[in-house]
Amino acid sequence: MKKRKNKKSAINPQPLELVLDPVDTLKVMEKGTEVSCKLTEVLINSGKGVIGMSAAVFGLAKVTVLLRHLIARKGYDMSGIYNEVKQAFEEYAETDRCQDVFEKHGL
């Protein structure tokens, strides 16, 4: 019996450079806002206490990893944008406003 070797194709992602006109930019912003509002609602209502918050964070992390892999398979490198968003969330999580929201929802 022969063993199959897993040959991984070398993916050389290209930096993602989009040039959008003002109308397309507005559409992206509107859709992004709609999605983020729905996501925020789901995350806030994922359950009370630590278990609900843990479930929300775990689910969000899984989706983020999935999106990174899908985008890489399309041949784009999103690591710069990903790192920028991650840093923005880390900074926001340390603010008093974020802490107040967590306390308000029992997290």
C-alpha cells in the first residue's frame, strides 16, 4: 500500500489593493455597519456571564480564522488589515466605555 503525500500548494498571497469610488465605499460601509450591528446583537445575547461571553469570543475567533483562510485562498494578503483591526479592538477593550458595556451586560 502506498502512502499519499500531502502536497500543499504554495500560496503566494498578493496584497489587497482596492480602489473604490465614493458610491462603492458608501455601500461597503452600510453593509459593514449592518453586519456589525447584527454581530454585536448576537454577541451581547450569547448568554449571561462568563460562559456566554466565552462562547461569543470563541465563535468570533473561529469566523475570523475562516475568513483569513478564505481570503488567502483567493490570493490576497489581509494580515496588515487584520492586525490593524485586532489592535483597534485591544485598545477599545481597555477603555472605560467598553468596561461599562461589559458590566451593563453582566460580562
